[in-house]
Amino acid sequence: MPEETFVIVGASLAGAKAAETLREEGFGGRIVLMGEEIERPYERPPLSKGFLLGQEPRDKAHVHPADWYEKHDVELRLGTAAGRIDRAAKQVWPVSGEPVGYDRLLLTTGASPRHLDVPGSKLQGIHYLRSMGDSAQLREAIAHGGRRVVVAGAGWIGLETAAAARTYRNDVTLIEPEPTPLHGVVGPEVGEIFAGLHREHGVDLRLDQGVAGFWGAGQVSAVVTSGGAEIPADVVIVGIGVKPNMALAEEAGLDVSDGILVDESMRTSDPDIFAAGDVAAAYHPLLGRRIRVEHWANALDGGPAAARAMLGRDVSYDKIPYFFSDQYDMGMEMAGTSAPGEYDEVVFRGDREGMEFIAFWLAGGRVVAGMNVNVWDVTDDIQALIRAGREVDRDRLTDAKVPLTEV
């Protein structure tokens, strides 16, 4: 039989781990991994954490050593954006160059930052964070300290970059249209805890306000809020969420809706095309619905799951969503889903004031999410409670003397 060709569009963590898994699982055919960036595949968490803070070298973020791709016979095509997919001919056409035929195709095209469309949004000094280059430019802008930094958006990226800017001894103002940070992610109870954390570290929080525009003569010099305030700014960081890069799939006629729709085996509406990572809205067998997860662990695990499915393995991708964050001297891990509407109440065990606690989100008495803050080695136990899907004893859950394994 002729050698099969598997093409992966998106030289990302998900794409690189998929290529790795294909070789580990014994696939001997041709693997083409193409990506728009000129940087070889890397992990994104360091961009708002260790690399941004100057604590980790650039190379530490890379998924594989530079020679890994050649050693494993993976054709790594960097600086190669995919222009269109011809499903009938089973070909991927780069924006420039000859088409590449495929037997199976995996889309790991990720997501892009949402941009503010307000007056002055094209001024210099306004930063968005998605790529290694973005992080390097932002670090140069804030690393010397003494700058007036305004962060638009108090989601995870906004909070982590605000913490980095304060660590570098800049003046930081954080603007957020919701009443608390992370309001649409974890709700007001835990959002208020993060508000307190940043206030304690000198961040000026402007909540219930959005960004109406920017002032400046070429270079940004002020941010205008929806309340009419003018906040002086030398550097602006915009972190208002991302949108999935699904245009390639949509133009090819694949089913999309806030992401490329895939089943639990990461297969799209075309049986020979798969999707994984930030761009995939995957059916989750445990939750009974589709979710699109933008976090590192989903790329790390989802790419290999898609690779196995491409090989014809029986795959049911049911990983509990997982996330971690580091801000100042606070470290946290989170498992599950906790958006408003998905839970009835939040309960705590441990010392909230001392920032050593676990928060649990409950729906009908069942644990649907948990966040451990400066408490370690409990993630597996939290995930087990979520996976069990049964009512828990609230008093035992909140009693730090009772091991989670006995709740």
C-alpha cells in the first residue's frame, strides 16, 4: 500500500504532541507539521509567567529540542500559513507554495486575542499577548520598572500580566467591566479574593468600567474609561479573551460554532479531519455537552488523543479541564468548570485570609469544580470528586481535618 500522509496544521503544543504521539504509536508514514509562526512549537503558559518575568529562558518553552523533528522524520514547515483546505482532493493549500495531500488532517490552529475596537486602538505601546514575540516585546516594555501600566481585562491573562508588571515595580491600573476579576469564569465569591490579592500588591482596580478609547500622539499616553476617567499610561496590556482560529475549517465547510465542532474522538464533520486544542469545541462524555477549553492541559492531552483517533484507535476524550496560575507569591490549580450558571454555591476549606484554601463549586450538592490555592497535591482528589458525580457531605467537604479521599 502507498505510504499514508498525515498533515497537522498548527505548529502548536497540541500539534507537536500529536506528531510525537503518532511516532510513539508506531505510525511510519509521512508527517507534515505546518505553522504560521517562525518559532518552533512552544508552550504558552511561560509567556505570561516565567518567561515574561525573566525567570525562564526562551528555549525552556519549546516542546521539543531543535533536532527532534528531523530525528523523528517530521517535516516541520515554519512560516507556512495554510490558506485553504480542498476536501474533495484531500489537499491543504498553503498561502504560498504547492498543496500538500493528506490521508488524515489535524487542525490545531489555536486562538487569537480579541482586539479592542475603540478610538486610538492603533497607537504604539498597546500590547496583546499570544506569541513568544509578543511576550518578549512586553517584557522589554515593563522590565525596567517605573512605567505607568494599564491592563484592560481582569481575566487570567490580565491578572498574570498585572502581577508581572507590579513585580517589575511599575504602577499598575487594572480596568474590568465586571464587578470582580474573573467574574464570568469563577463567579463573584472567588473573583473578590483575586481583587483583594491585587489590591494588596498595589494594583489600582477600576471595576465596573470598560475601555472607551486611548489618547496619544503616535504613542499611547492615556486610557479613557467608559466612566469618563483618563488614566495616564506608558504601556497598555489588553487581555479581553480570545477567539478560535476556525476560518480555515469554516471555509472548508466543516461544522463550526465558537470553535470547530468535534466528537469525543476529536473527529470533525469530515471523518478524515480532526481538531484539537483551543480551536476544538469537543463533546465531553462526562459533561454530556460540548466545551471549548483554552488552557494548556487541553492542548497537552488533546493533541495526543486526536493522534490516536487518526490511527483508528478507540478514543473517548474525557479529561477534566485543568488550569494553573502563578501571581506574586500565590500559586493555584483549578479543575472542572465553574462559570456562573453551572453551579449553585461556592464553599471553602482552609484559610481564605491567609491564602491557603480550596474552593469548591457545587451544583445540586455535587462538586463540579475545585481550586486549590497554595495547597498542593490535591488535584487528583478534586478531579475524583468531580468525576464521581454524586452529592457530597458539605460539612465534611469544608472540614480541612477530613482528607478529601474520605469525603
